[in-house]
Amino acid sequence: MFIDEADTCVIFDNFCKEEDVAAHASSEIIKYDVFLSFRGTDTRCGFLSHLRKELEDKHIKTYVDNMLREGTEISHSLLAAIEQSEIALIIFSQDYASSKWCLEELAKIMECRKQNGQIVIPIFHNVDPLWVRHQKESYHHALANHEVRFADRVQIWRDALKEAANLSGFHSPSSSFRDDADLVGEIVKRVLQRLNQSPQGDLQGLVGIHGPIEKLVSLCTESEAVIVGLWGMGGVGKTTLATAVFNRLCDGFEGFCFLNNVRERAEKYGIDHLKKELLSKLLKEEDASPFVTPGGITNFAKKRLSRTKVLVVLDDVNDSDQMEDLCGGHTWFGASSRIIVTTRDKHVLVKADADHIHEVETLNSDDSLRLFSLNAFKQNCTIEAEQVELSKRVLNYCKGLPLALKILGSFLKGKTQREWESELLKLEKMPDEKIQSILRLSYNELDRNDRNIFLHLACFFYTNTEEELIQSVLDSCGYATTIGLTNLHNKALISVSNGYVSMHDLIREMGREIVCEESLNDPGKRSRLWDPQDICKVLKDNKGTDAIESIELNMSEIDRMSLHPETFERMAGLKLVRFHAADSKNKLYAPEGIRSMSNELRYFHWDEFPLKSLPPSLSVERIVEIIMPNSGLQKLWEGEQNLVNLRKVDLDGSSSLMELPDLSKASNLREVSISGCKSLCQVPPSAVCSQKLKYLNVSNCESLESIAELPASVVCVIARDCRSLHTVSVSALDSVAEEAIQQQQFEDITFNFSNCYKLEENAKNSIMEHAYGRLKRPLAAAPTCATTAWLDKEDKHPYRYLSGKQHNHPKLNVLSGADPGWFRYINPQNGAVTLDVAPGDSLLGFIFWVVFPAYSGSYQVSATSVSYTYCVEVRNGPSFSYDGHWMPDEDIWLNDYYFWYDGQCCIDMIKVMEENTNTNNNNIQLKVSFKFFYNRLILSQPIEEDDDKEVEYWGVHPIYASDVRGGMSMESVNDVNLNMNVPSIEEGNGGSIDDSDERGGVSESVALMHGGRTDL
């Protein structure tokens, strides 16, 4: 949401340079209670004079333009007066529309109503409202005359007239009023009511609110009663937004009520007190007590409400029972009624069957700066460079929260630079109490389970942590994490998006302050530690206690420290440990070892762990993740442990590691990463036997010779530069339990054995067979039409694919050197293939295969990339082309075979096919010509001699829907490809291509029969 600091500085500089800042701020100040719009020749000496006197007698400050309205241009001062008025009274008279001046006033008033929530009350004096609404009689003639001189403005005036005439107002003559005096009395009564009831106070100076107002107004167009929820964290502006919408809409309702601070007032006075206030305003009864019953209202009150179109705002509701007591749902109120509810608890809205739930978000950088500046600086003041820098620190602290921006801006206004600096230093140690008190209301409503989950998120887990990891770790701690995260999200204490959990910095600060209050002066007695100074004090002085549940330490913020052997003995309740550093440099040493650690550990992360093994007394049966990169470990532990909770082991860079522990009972193990473990010779069966294993990384394990048979669940193996590796295999795919296809659909299938030149041929083919089978599973779930195969469910555009989105289609990358003999097309003549797509079938993408020539230059290659183009000719149809790109991110030196899948490229192709499908159900034939080019890169720059070189040896394997739904396998394709000559690679480093096939690859005389079509 926030842009970087440099951009913030640019925005700040631009804002400070605006010439109209002071004018803009002053124009937003309310100067008048009422602005009167009228046609002087009709009303000045009669009705208007009586109305003006009555308003003045009630001390209602009114703007009346006494100047003769000559000419056509409306003055700037008059426009400013409209903007600075809370209520606009429009007196529609016989001759009102004949004045361009009046019509421009009207247009400006309706603009202010739309943008600023100005209250507008129409008065139809001696005219029928239908004349105004539909521009009849004198209004018709006046606008017809205006068409001659002001054609560009007339439609704007027509719209304004129609909009104003649809508002609730007054009509005279009418049976409701005896005379003009009676009418004037009722108008003034309404004005006083609106001024007294308006909850807005001073709503000027708002920023970033116009877009949300328009969105909410657009949600209130239904003819039925509608409940709209405004949901978000404390201080984000829910009440402000509800107030603005209320002021914008209330004129169009028979009854309206803004019931503020429902949570606080219900606790203080009881819910019946609020019901009486609500009914009194909606039913216009001075005493609504007779209509209130225990748990509801009388049936007669319900009948009256059901006949009334009302606008109700229930502000800060924290209990669904309050909703039930105060509004009873949709059925209490008349058609087109609107109930707007602000709450921090989304579940309140869900339980009330809210029709729309709008999440109120924090401000962006530009709006944050504007709001802070309006509160922190005087008008027309010069902002010093030092204040700019300090302001950026405040903006970074507030992270777009309007409450914090206003409180801190107001507090810092008029203070010196030293006082600003002092306050910011204090905020680093002690949060602002006003901000914290408002944020903490949501925490106070949590139960014990949810409070503990919240505090762990605030004190231990990073922002944007995987939800699945949080659930696994905290479930193992005994918490009901799934419902807990839901409750925290509903109360706007966390955000959950795309499977990741995040928390606003001020919410996190609030949680940490709660933990500090557990023991203000002795951090060893707190439940959670994160501050480097507090942690150093506890570890150095050996002052830990069994109260400590988690320690999160950034070691780059401390000096080198030696630990006592008994440092962790007193922390019997320690569950979560993370000792990390940006440079992965360990600062904690244990020259005498570590005697023991808590057997309650669930998560253990220690960069450069200094010992050769974990303490022998340590039980890791409850542990979920072990992360110990670049450690001094030679082994983790001896013997077998019941590791049913273990999901991840990361020992990357542990160059002294000689063996892996027995993980045979780790039935939930999903990830093993041991790259750079140069002393490791084998991956034993016990380390990779979990039937849930997805990921294995053994890259740069120079001594690794063999990997035990991998389970069929594996989708990613990274083994690049394992130059001693010769043996690896994968279990048959049909042995894996069937998984939900929607999960498989989004997996990245990657098998990277680049530069493993000793890898046996059968191992390469086993990997490719498994990868191809893995790819077919999600493809089998694709629709029969490839143009909709990977469309987002919310995206109805027929040919738009999800370029760059997280889960657009399956991905396949295989760098293994497997035999491509099963490909349909290998080096076809002229680089062209012909595809026949049978009726009812569809093309789901291509698997591509290329051979990179060996590199023997002097540069250190950092990556290799492939670009490719295809040109398509549709029989009896159009032609088009496509560009693709594949970046394996590998420093590929050897000539070897590499495979990848591209599903997006066929979207355009199938689009054309569908547009050219005829009614005779004939095959659709396409001729596709391919070209492949490669680049070798050094620090993202191409090597000159290997820049856009055309790939000599390549292949294309189209995948059809009939293939993946029980059609051809690699073996069946191999049987068909008996006459194909596949270029071979000699074993060993620097092998060469056997090009005795004269690059023919596929002969035009070879026909591949497939599902009722012939592929040439």
C-alpha cells in the first residue's frame, strides 16, 4: 500500500509546492448554516423575506445574495459561499429556470451534495414539483430558450433539476400548510432539526473519502430495504465515512437517524435507551417509551416502520444482538430503506445478513500526507527540510491509519524540531495512548484462545506469513487456530489474502505493548520476547523463566554473545524460537555447549547454529519446523523420534552435515531442503518416505551420489550441480492418494537436475515420466475449451488469461536430460508442424524441449534464457504470431535436454479456432512454425557471443484434452514415434550432438494418429 521513501519525498515536495493549499483548506471551513438559492423577481420581497427573518430570529447564520443578478457569470464568492454552507435551501418558483445564474447555483449545490455531503432541501413555491422534475410548463420554455446560447450547459441543468426535485422537501400551496407563515415555520423547524441531528460536527478537511462515498451510494439503489456494512480496524474512518454517506442521502428519506457509539452507550445506558432514541426520531414521537418492549418493539411500531422509508446508521456495533434489538433485520422498515452499520467485527454483519460489506481501508501515501499536513502545519507556513524528513517518519509510523495521522499531526502542530524528534523517539519505546486505547477495544473482546493467537502473531510471526504455517505451528501449541484466525480477521486485527496473514504495524505495536505490561521491568517474566535489548538481558544474565513462550531475535542488531550451558533450562515453556540475521551471521555462541532445551518446542530457527548436534536430551516430537541454515551440524540427533507434527526441515549450507536423521515417522513432512551440504553422500529412504513430501532441494551437494526412491507426491526436486549424483527415482504416480484437483491445478512442477552429468539415463526418464503425469492431473480438470481453461472465475471476459497472476495455470520445468523420443515433433522440417483438432477436443498447451550447446567460454554464466516465437496459419482462416519466454535461472554449462510447459500460448490459438469453427463439426487445422533463441547472461546482461542465438535442436509436444483424459502416455507416444530420430548426447561433460539425422527429426510422411485426427 505504501510507496517507498523516495517517492514519499517527491509527493511531499509536490504537495508543499501547491499554490492553492491554503485556499483549499479555507474553502472547506463551514461558515454558514444555510445558503438560500432563489429567483429574486419571484420571491425577494415576499416569501423570501419572511423565511430569512425567521432563520435570523433562530440565530441560524444564512447566506443571502442581495446583489442584483446581472450578466451571466456567477461570482467566485457566491460559489465559495455554497461550498461553505452546511444546508442549501432551493426555492423553486415560476421563473427560477429562466435565470442562468440560478441554474448555475443549482448545479454547484448538487455538486457539493455529491462531493461533500451537503444537505439539500427543495421548496416548491407556487410550482408543481413535476414541472421541475420533468421540466414542464415554465421550466420547459426557459430551458428551450437557454439551448440557443448555452447548449453545452443545458443537460447539466436538466440533471440537477431532476435530482433536486426527487429530494424530500416542501410544496406550497398544499393542504399541509395553512399559509406561507405556516410553511416558513415548518421549514425552519426542519432546518433546526437537521442542524441539531447532523452528527458530522466539522467534517471538513477530509481526504481520500470521495471514492468510497460514491461506491457506497451506488450500493444503495435497490428498491428493497438494504443493510450495508462498513467494516475495518479501529481508527480507519468507518464512522467518518458513514457520516458523509448519511449526510449525502438523508434528504431522500421520510425518517432518518444516526445512532452513534452504540457499543459504548449500550454498555452505559442499556439497549432500550437506544431503541427509544431511534424510534423517537424515525416515528417523530417525543416519547417512544410505549413502543419499546423487552427484546424488541411493539407490533404497531413495526407496522408504522414498515410503511416508512428510513435511513439509519448504527455506529460501532460490536454484538449481533444489538443489531437484532435495534433494527430487527430487513423486515422492520419500508421499501428502499437503508441501514448502514459500522463495526470492527465482520461476523456481526454476516449474522445480520448484510447485503453489502465494504471494507474500509487505510489511506494511500498521497492521502496520508495530505491528512497529516492539514493537521500538523499552519496555513501559509513554510515547511523546513528537517520537518519534511520528520514528517516522513511519522507517515511511516502511521501506515495510513487516519486516527494516528490526525492525533499525531495535531499533537506536533506548532512544536519545535527538537520536540518532534523527542516525540518520535518516545513512540519507538512507548505507543501513543490515545491511539492504543481505541485499537485495544477489539482485543478486549477476544476470548483466551484468540488473544494468545493474536499475541503470537504480533510478537513472533513476520507479516505476510503463510496461513498454513501459522495454523500448523499454533495448532501444535493446542490452540484452535482456524477459527481463531477467522475471528481475528473478522475483527480487522489481521488481514488474510492469498493464503498469507498480515497485520498493521500499529496493531502489532498494540499487541506487543500488552505483552510488555505483563512485567514492565523484568522481561524474563513476559510470555514473549522480541526486543533485542530485552533478549540480550535475559540470555546474558540467565534470567529466563518458564513464562517465556517465544523468542524472536534479529541477531544483526546485537553484539557477539556467549551463552551459558544452562541458558535455556529455565525456559521450560519455550515453544517458538527464531534467531535470524539478514546476513545469516550467528552472534550467539555456546563454547561449553547447550545442556538442554525445552521439550515444548514447536518451531526452531537458528541461523549458523554453532554446535555439532542438538542437545541429546531434547525431544522434538512436537516440532513443526526445523530451520538451521549454514549450521555447524554434523548430525541432528541419534535414533528414531515420533515426528508426527514435523512439516519442514531446512539445513541449507550445513557443509559439515554427514547424515540425515531418521524421519521415517514424520508422516506429515512436506519439505526437505539440504542444499550446499557438501559432506552428505546420500539421501536415505527414511528421510524422504513421507507420502506428503512435496519439495526436496539438494543443490550443490557435491558429494551426493544417490537419492532414495521419492514418493509419488513430490512435485519439486532441485538438484542442480550435484556432479556426483547418479541414482534417483520416483514412485509410480498411481500410488499417490488422489488429491483435490483444485489443489493440484496450481502446483509448480519443477525437476531441476541441470549439470548433473553423471545422472543415469533411467533416472532421467523416471523423472520426466513422473513430471508429465503430474502435469496431466490438473490439465484433466480443465474445461474442454482452452480459452476458458485458466480464466479466473470472477473474470467473464472470454479471451483474457491471467498473465502474471499467482495461480493462472500449471507450470512445468524439467532440466534433466531425459530422452525426448516420446515427443510428437522433433526438429520438424522448416520448423513447422500441422495440428488437427477434432470436434469436441481442445488444445491445452505445449511441452517444449531444447538443447543448449555446451559453454566453454571464460565468463561465469549466471543464467540462461530462452525466447521463442510461433506463427500460426489457420486453414481457411487468419494468421497471427505469439512470443514466449522461458527463464530457467540456471548457469547451464553442459549440452543437455531441457523441458517446459506453456499453457498460455495456446489461448490465442484456440480463440482463432473457435471463431472459425463451422457447423459441420469438421476438424480445425493449424500450421504452426516455431523458432527458439537462447541467451547466456552475466549479471542480467547477455554474453555477446551467446546473444539471441538460434537453438538448433528442439521439439514440440502438443497436449490435447483427449491425452489427459485417458489418452496417450509417454510410452504410447514412443510406440508411434518409431521412425523418429532423436539427437543423442554423449555421456560426460562437454558431450556433442549427433546430427546424423540431418535435422530431419520428423518426416512429412510420418502420420501420428491421435483421437480421430492426423498430426502431420
